Amino acid sequence: MIIRLAETNDLKVLCQLYIAFHEFHVRGIPARLLSLGDPGTYDCTDLFKTLNELLVDPNVAIFVADVDGRVVGLAEVHLRHDESSSAKVAYPYGYLQSLMVEAAFRRRGVGRQLVAAAEQWAKGRGAAEMRLETWEFAAGPLSFYESIGYATLRRTLSRSLVT
């Protein structure tokens, strides 16, 4: 397996991975997200435009896991900074926007290697930490992130007001 930066010739497979990422979350939290429909007929035109912009943005990196010429996972990371104020430190950090590994390649260290590449990229650009947000549901990725050392920094709690 090779972890490398995504290239424009990866756009088609990246689109499919992002669709799978979305649909995974739809299954976990169907009250919050809507399915994109059949992945085979999804129009990736807008996503291709966005991805092309991200691929040339110096504050963004998309890493892919390549197994024998086949892209099986991705990690999208952004370099960000907290805004400084008289009450807050301007803190540089990497933000893991998306992490997706094809189901058949999970539990093989692919996700760990993608996260490690994203962390190294962010650290090399002055980030002091890596942050991410994740939906919490039974089959969700929270336990994966905790297993590689991530811990809650801030939590959003909700309570339904619908009876």
C-alpha cells in the first residue's frame, strides 16, 4: 500500500469514495442526512469542480491509499487557525475533514496510515494539533479515532424537542 497525494486522474474514484462516505453516514443518522441515490448514476460534476479547487489549494491536502494501483481510501485535511482575541490563543491546527476507507479494506491499517499522513502534513505546516468532528452512532468511527489517540476537546449535545 502506498499513501500519496491525490491527483486529478483520481477524481472519478474520489467521487465514489465521497459518495460512499456520505451514504455510510446516512445509514448511521438517517434523520439528519439524505441519500444521494444510486452511486452509479450520481452526477459528480460539482464535486469534480470542488475537488479540483482543493487539489491546488496550498492549505488543503487529499491523501489516497493506493493498493496495487487501486485507490481504496482517502483523507482530506485542511490547515486552519483559531482566531486570536484578548481571551483566545491563535492556535494553528490541522482539520481532518474526511476519512474514508472502502469496507473491504477496513481493519487493515489503511485508516491509520491515512491519518498519519494527514497529521504529518499538518505538522509540517506548523499545526500544533489535529482536530476533527464526527457523528456519534453505533457503527460510527468514534471508536477508531479514540483507538489512535483522539479525545474529546469540545462536545455538542442535543436533545430532541419533538415528541
